[in-house]
Amino acid sequence: MTETKEVSIVQQANQELVRETKDPATMRALMATTFKGFKSEQLVKQACLEAMINGYTFKDLIQKKVYAIPFGDGYSLVQSIDDIRVTAMRSGQAGKDAPVYVMADKSIESCSVTVYRIVQGTRVPFTATVFFEEYNKGRDNWKTKPRTMIAKVAEMHALRMAFPEELAKAYIEDEFNEKDSTINTRLDAAKEASQELTMGKILKPHAKNQKEEGEENQDGATDAEGTQSSPEGNEPTIE
């Protein structure tokens, strides 16, 4: 019975994806916005399907509440900071302090952000500190608005600490630096969270679905061509 429910989730996501991307103009728009930098339509469809299996809608993808960034032949799904903030507020966030910067020779060395959550009636602080050199891309907003960018990364770390149930597996694009030689290490947590799906497998349904059902779901898989296969091999194919 558990496997039947999982197949249903994948089928529904696949059907919605096929319906929404039937018009070639839609796919062109996706590759120019939500999936900017992608060269493969098949990889875009795969990323869309992964997001939708995890509870996002196609509209969420269009609005970039969730999107993907390419890495080599694969990708990693990330969320917008605004979407993450909404999740935190709905989950009981009770405020946030202004960022605290440590400077060294007029340059930013680190940034700390504290967020608050009500825990058993008590307002509890969660503070995260991140170091500028570990995330600085040296261009775009990182060059013109360095304080804003590093503060956003610090806030994301603090929110994961405060709301592990909802955000332990959530990441924003600014946490990844393509120039960083340790990028693969930094991506390990995200890949582990998605059962290595970023390299082409399908995530099991969102955790809240599992909790509601009270059952364990089994993972399906996606092959290199984008064909879905359940443990019985009866999953749909992205068209």
C-alpha cells in the first residue's frame, strides 16, 4: 500500500509537469529564468519533477520559490530566502536581531545573525556565525553589497538551527561558491538530504507527507534518460 501511494505522487507530479510544459514557449521561459544556465531540457524537467515530488507546485517554480543551479552534469535544488523566511514565520519564528559584523582591516571577516523561536513558551535565541572568505564570490552583489550577502547566509544558517524540522535540508544559492575548491564537500549535505537525487534519482515524498501517512515510503529512481522506475518498474516517463 505504501508503494502504491508513492507511485501516485510521482504520477501526479509527472502529469502536471507534462501538462505545464507542453507548450515549447513554457520550457524556453523556464530555461531563461528559473533554470538559467541549463543547456538540457531533460535536466530541467528532471529538476522540476524533483521539486514537485517534494511538495512544490509548478507555479512555485515559475515564481522561483524553488529553483536549481547547475553543477557539471548535474544540479542542486535551492530555495529563495523569502520562501524560507515565510516557512520560519509560520513555524513560530519570534524575531531576528540585526547582523553583527567582525571587521579586519576594513574588510568583513565574519557575520553573526540571531533568530528567535518560541520553544515551550520561551523565546529562545539561535545564533550562527559565518566567515566571509568562505562564501564570497567576488562579483555581482557580493562585490557591491557584501554585508547584505553574508548576512543572508548567516541568517540561513541560523534558521536551519532554529527550525531543523522544516529547514534542515534547505539551502540558498548564496551558500554555494563555484570558485570554491571544496564545493563538492559543501554540497554533500544537500545531496544527502535528497538521497543523492541531484545526480539523477528521485526524492521520496516530502517528510510531512510521510508523517501524515504514518508510513515509510520507498525510493524510486530516475535513469540518465529521465525515465522513472519504481521498485516494480511501473513509474511514468517524462515526455
